[in-house]
Amino acid sequence: MITPEMIGQFMGMDIGKTDTKHLVDINALKFDNSLSKEKRISYIIKELQNPFCFRCGNMGIQIEFDDNAPPMDEVFTNFLIRKKSGL
């Protein structure tokens, strides 16, 4: 179970001050879509150690969220509409 303290720790990491060699490479994870959503989340947290800061190959990835940003489904829908219209 994710606690507010865990989220605070995840978000508090600064990738600019972290050696990417010490981050878990997401390419090493094996995803099993037959598991429940809760079990997949637990697996990702257990394996990545920090789902907001990890590595993909040699590239460090840090995920941040903007409270004032539009919802992801709206952004994705607009992207698909622009893509379909050739923009």
C-alpha cells in the first residue's frame, strides 16, 4: 500500500543529484497484465523502488505532475485529433 510518506519520498528525489547508474532500469521489468491493477502497482513499486525516478537504458527519467495541467485524457485526445488531421 502506498502511503503519503512514500509519495513524499518518491517526489523528493532530485534526478539532477542522482547518479543514474544507481537507478533501476525499467527495461529489466517484466510486466504481467494478467495480474490485478493493485498487484501490478505493488510489483512496480517493489522493483523500481521509486516509480517517479528511474532509468531507461542510460537515460534517467523523472516524472513530475503539474496540479494546474489539463487532465491526461484530454491532452491525449487532443494529440490524437491533431495527429489524425495531419498536424
